[in-house]
Amino acid sequence: MNPITVAIVEDNAAVCASLEKMINASERCRCVCTCRNGGQALQLIPKHRPDVAIMDINLPDLTGIECTARLKRQLPQTQFLVLTVYNDSQQIFSALEAGASGYLLKRSLPEAIVQAVCDVHAGGSPMSAEIARKVVQSFQRPKASASEIEALSPREMEILQLVTEGLTTKEIADRSGVSYTTICTHLGHIYEKLHVHSRTAAAAKYLQAEKR
């Protein structure tokens, strides 16, 4: 049986080396490339066409979520497994919306990470237990009504979409060409119209409304 080919996208050199060693130590997997930022991932991963890509979220040039979205469009057969320290609902749903099929926390045991690579390659959706719980809880929250979504202005909708993509307030301000304070004001209006009190809750309501 051919080994599962794996690409690793991780900006921390020590963590990247540890993951590469871990993958190659398994008889079932083989690391074909490592990338230290999103730019390298966009260049190297399409060349190697791995079965699975392990993707960090916090990269120095673009987010792993954006990187996953771009690569998934090019490589629909490659399975993306997010491995990150972030366990908030906003990042989870943004990653899954971008095309990730699994979501693990970096504190997972080495054998759990290798097993997740095998599971996602086999068609599963491996997740750390607390991540799976957050996904379940998100579907138990009140959904946004049509009137709440319709109350948002085009600008507010644009900002909320960027929030669901995992961008920080500063990143949204930079991309929109306005000040940090202006984005904060828009976010305040969004929270008021959606009857929520956080970015995560606003993103969850928006994503749930999109699924209907």
C-alpha cells in the first residue's frame, strides 16, 4: 500500500521539524514538503499534490484559513487538516467553510495527529473533543432571523464576511482602507442588529443563516 503523502504548513521551525519527524516515523505516512508560510504553501503544495495537508492558522503572510480556501479550489482531492492553538468557534467555522475536513489542537498527542491524518485521508473528519463539542453547541444556538440579516448594511455584511474568514479587526481595517476605530464602530452596530455580544457569536449566526 502506498503511504499517505503529507504536506506541512507551519511557521514555527521546531514544531515543523517535530511534525515532519512524527509523520515520517509512521509506516502509513510520508512527508513530501514543508512550508513555513502561506506563500510557500501556495507554490509548493500544488507541485507535490499531497493526499493531506496539515495547516496552521497563524502564518506570517496570510492566514491558514485563506491559504486552505485557495488551495482547496486548486486541489479538491487534497484533504486539509487544521492543526492550531485556536479553539474559538469563529476560527473553527471559518476553517471548515474554507475547505478543511479536520480540526485538531496542537496539544494533541503525536499518535492522535498521525491517526487524524489517516482518518481524514480515509474520508473522516477528525476533531479534538472540545472542537467537536463547540461544533455541536453552535447548532444549538438561536439562528439569525431573516430580518436580522436584512438589517445589516452592505458595508456591515462585507465586514461580517471578513470576520468569518478569520481576519482580525486591524486586518479588516487595512483591507477596507478605513481606520481601526471605524471597523470597531461597524462591529458594534453588527452586534446590536444581530443581538450578540462577540465576534464569534456574530460569525456563528451569519454562517448558520448562510446554510439555510
